[in-house]
Amino acid sequence: MMSLLKSLVRIGLLLAIPISIPASSSEIADQWPETSIFHKQITSKTCSSVPANKLNKVPGYDNTFQLTDDCDYFYPSHTSLALHVFYIEWVNKFRDDDEALLRAINDLEIEYGTYQRVISRVFSMDGTYRPKQTIINGLTARGGKYIFVWIGTGAHPKLSKTSLVHELIHVAIYAANCGEHGDPDHLGNKYAGWTHMHVKLIEDTNEILKSMDL
């Protein structure tokens, strides 16, 4: 009971910080700088099958692992289903004839965090550059081989309400560009790749995940 109360107090303090949170996640503009993070283990639970703070294999993918600081969210099997749905939706809309995206999602590290991160030098969805520290809901780094996803709020967080699919779009664009960039400015004009069709893909994929109660 005390652990739950402490968790609620910490979350309340975070939400009280007077900083505007971007409507969607951001990707680092250049290289991943040193960052300060709101990222702590807020659970004392021990889950034998999917322990927290340890890499766990995502079933169905060759070299894809996930890490979470709360072993209840999200299970590797749920991540696997989300990756399947995303890939099917991507192929239906954009194809993957050279299987670049398939290889990318088979070689990926996904980190889920109960706390958001604070970083600088990011772009918002409309391409606005944010040089100062900004609270983010997710990020993509390491040439598209690593993504961070904030778990979100609520008693039962859902993958469909996180930035997971958004980050996977960055992974796909990285794959298409041989790791050069993942279009960090989204719908901005500095980098090419992200279009309104990608925004629609995010909406469609999340609707499917929502219908699956994910």
C-alpha cells in the first residue's frame, strides 16, 4: 500500500511540472546527447517470467528485445503482436519489397519507461526545432536500432496510447535511409520521409491495437 501511495505522489509531482509536453514524441535532432531523465523504478514487484530492468526477448523476432522498469507493462508477447500489426499495416500502405523494415524490426531494442525523459535539440511534429530541454513521450536513436517509449498514465496503460507506433515509423525511415536519419523533423521541410500518410498509418495501427485491447 505504501509503495502505491509513493508511486501516486511521484506521478503527481511530475505532472505538476510547468513545462509543456509535445503532443507526440520527438526524435533527437543530431546525436544522442547526455540527458537527464525522469526514469526510476517505481515498483517493488518481482515478476519471475518478465523481470523488470532486464532485457527480455520479444517472441517471433530474431534479435529484438525489450526492457521495462515495471514488469507489468508491457509484456513481450504484447509487443510482438503490436510489431506484427504495424508491419502488416506498413506493407499494405508502403510495401517492403527489399525487406529493409522487416530486418530492422528483427534487430531492435525497445525500452518502456514509467517516467518521461527530458532532452534537448528535438523537433516537434510540425518540424519546429526545440533547442532547449523538452519533456518527451518517446525517442528513436542508434540509427533506428533503439526506441524509448513512455508507458503513459492510468491504472492499465495501453500500447495503443503510447508513442510505440510513432517510433516504429522512425525505425522504418531509418531502414529506408540505411541508418542515416529517421526524419527527425517529421512533417517539417529539413528532412525527407515523413508524410501525412505516415500520420494516417499511426492512427490506423493504433485503432487496430485498441480493438485488440492492447
